[in-house]
Amino acid sequence: MKVKQSNKDSKGTQIPSWTKYMGLSFQLFTLIGGGTALGWWLQQQSSLKFPLWLLLGCFASVALAFYSLWKSIQQEK
């Protein structure tokens, strides 16, 4: 039988381990959404017909999100 892992905060109360991953999911959502929104805004400001800024914003934000995820996983080890 597996025991649920939990951490203690500074007050000594139990914090479930899933809360860290819930916060990480919101962080990834915010990074990708913000990068995409920035790319969309830049695309609206430019006169390009090809959605270059939108694609750059999407791909750069996804790469940044995966880098952030990798760094947080590395801190756990």
C-alpha cells in the first residue's frame, strides 16, 4: 500500500503533495497563454499576412514552460 506523501509548511501543518503540481499547472497555463496572447497582439500590430509573431509567441512560450517544468523536476531530486 502506498502512503500519500505530504510536506509540512513553516507552521508544521500537513500540505498534500498534489498542491505543488496544481500550482505548476497554473504556472504552465499562464506562461503558454501569456506568450500566445503576446504573439497575437504583436501579430495584430504588424502588417504581416503570415502569422509569424503568433507562431513565435506560441512556440517560445511552450519551450519556456517545458524549461520551467524541467527545472522544477530537477529541484525535487
